Amino acid sequence: MSYRYEIRLSGEGGQGIVLAGVILAEAAAIYDGKNATQTQVYGPESRGGASKAEVIISEEEIDYPKALSVDLFLALTQAAADKYGREVKPSGIVILDSSKVMTDPEGSFALHRLPIIETAKEAVGKVMVANIVSLGAIVGLSKAVSRHAIEQAILARVPKGTEALNLRALEAGFALVDGA
Amino acid sequence: MSYRYEIRLSGEGGQGIVLAGVILAEAAAIYDGKNATQTQVYGPESRGGASKAEVIISEEEIDYPKALSVDLFLALTQAAADKYGREVKPSGIVILDSSKVMTDPEGSFALHRLPIIETAKEAVGKVMVANIVSLGAIVGLSKAVSRHAIEQAILARVPKGTEALNLRALEAGFALVDGA
């Protein structure tokens, strides 16, 4: 992981993109002891239902909380891939939901097409945990935060009574990329 | 409301500061049709339990999502008032919880000491809705977003089954500042 690590999560309203960003930033800052920022930018395009969250993680103080050169980009819908799949570094990682995104963003990054939504629905049993499956894939591929930190941050943020379900979703996300 | 309106919410972990920031930004962007950003910055001080969220609202595109010159500052704890009560404009608004904040931030802004936590606990019946009472006071004093927009944004974000409780909390927040 480089000095400043920029993550952009995107999808549509109801997929829990904002919560995933909050969890990732809290994992980095509260449980891994780094600096982190978490930002949502809402513009005219967000009224169409597209949703975006950005997380910056750094060992040092973060002056500018907007992503400039994205290290990891996640898209759970085609519209999100089209709108937000820019500014990804050549050395970056792109994760696309394989059932929802048909056209890849252009660029020479490492592309991972993963059955995130299908895994949430079929392996875990709740499509609404696609955001947590995504976090497992993101952490498994990027090591942006530790596995311990992401678990703790999930437990602190998800509704009481859903902890086991969400940890299963995280494990399913790790499993999607183990060995990748 | 000026061209760029900067809101900084602060308190401690568990008070729902992050959720309040998300709701305020979504009220502005999704329901009032403006541009908005919502940012959490986590640094070493956030490991002590202090929590901060910033929301910028503008008619135009927002280039820089960090607050530079704060129009409205909320503090629900003394530690938060001490750490984050800087950079408030002379024409700004400061809202402090009257039971938790004993020492006012220095400056010549309009100061409102309000029984936010007590209102959540006694008038609404749940201390955990102090964040929503705060939103009522913020919107009542600043008109940063419309009352309709804040209601809709709350209904879209709070857990199912708690809608009526949260709307009561919002109304209690409006009532704290009506006529102010």
C-alpha cells in the first residue's frame, strides 16, 4: 500500500455504498491507527440514483480528501462504472460486479469481475449485504486495512442482531479473491 | 444562506454524528436539488472518541469538500467543542449542548446553548435521537436545507420502525429554536 491510498466505491441508492465507506474509513483510523477521510460528493448525477463514496487512507495527515488518482475502484452498477470509473491509476485495481457491469471502464489497471451481488444473494442469503461482500473483496485484494480492523469496524456499525450475517458476508468477499 | 454553506457537526462516538452529516447532505442534494459534500476526517484525536462530520452545501459544484470557514458549528460534548470549535465565521452560528458544554468556543458568532440531549431523553424518550434533535435546531436556525427536505432525508435513512420517533425528535429540535 502506497503512502496515500485512494478508494472509490460506487453503485446505486440502497446498496449501502455510504455505509461501506464509513466502515472502511473507521477500520483504517480507529482500528489500524492510520489517518483516513471519507467523503460523499452529491451532484446532479446523484439525483439519478448513482451513489459514490471516497475513502483516503494515509500514514500522515490528509490535506485533500477528494480522490485524485484512484488506487481502487468498485462499481456495483453499469451507471456507476460509466460515471465514476475515471482517474484510476495504471497500477490500480478495478472491481466490477459481474452481473451488473457489462462494459468495462477504459484503462490498463488490474480488472476483477466478481459475482458480488450473486454471492450476497445466494451464498449469504441477503442481497443487502453486497456492500459487505464488496469490503471483503476490497480488503482481500488491496490490504488497504487489516482483516481484524475491517471486522471490528463492521461489528461497530451494523445493526444489532445482524453481526453474524455481516461477518459471513465479509468472509464470502475474502473467499472471492483468495488466491487472486 | 450564502453561496457556499459549511456545517461542522461534532460530538462523541455513539451520538450519530456521521449519520446526521449523511442526512443533511442528502437533504440538500437529493431533496433540495443542490450540490453537497459530506466528509469525515479521522485523525489521531478521533481515536479518543471525538467524532466530526462536515457538510458543504452549494448551488454550484464543490471543488474543496473540507470546511475552511464554518457557517454553522454544532458540539454535543466539551471535548468536541474544544477540538473542533475553530474557524467559525464571525457571522456564523454555534450550537452547543447546554448540559455537556460548559466552556464556549472563543469568537464573536451567534451562540445558542440548547438542551439537545435533555430534549432527546425527556421530550422524545430516547437519548440516541440527539442527532436528529440537533438537525431540527440546525435547520430551524440556518435554513441550510428546507424542512421538507430534512424530513424526507431522515425517513430515507433511519431504521424501519423508528420513523415516527425520529420525526418527533426533528419537531422537538425545531421547537427549541422557533422564535430564536
